[in-house]
Amino acid sequence: MLMKPVYSVYNGQIMKERIDMENWQIQKAKNHFSDLVRKAQESGPQTITKDGKAEAVLLSMQDYRNLMRKQGSLVDIFQKSPLIYG
């Protein structure tokens, strides 16, 4: 299992979260695709590797929708930041 910080920017919002991602060798992913999909639905994104290198990530539809949802502007992020000095 791979545990790493993930930073992403979508519509100006910077997000940081920790995601538990299990590594699946590409041949195992092909042979156990139903298990891979179920694991993505139950446990979150799953990493698919080839020759030990991460090549792809499988997301559940809900995770994909959350990723694509409009997150707000960069101004909104700064206004909500706990680092605002007043």
C-alpha cells in the first residue's frame, strides 16, 4: 500500500490530502479487474504499475465526480485560509 500526500489544483483550489493507494501490477490488474474496481469503490484510488513504475490510477465514479466538481476560486481559498492576518 502506498501512502503519500497528494496535491491537486482544480479551478484554482489547491487541495492536499492523503490517499491510501494499493499498487497493482498491470498483469494482476488485467486478471483481477473486477477486484480492482471493487477496491477502488471501497478503499479509494488504486495505482496500476508497469515495470515498477506507476502508470495509471483507477478511481471510483464518485471519486471522479468529486474531482471534477467545481471547487471555487483562488480568492475563495485565501479568504477561507486560517493564515489570514487581521
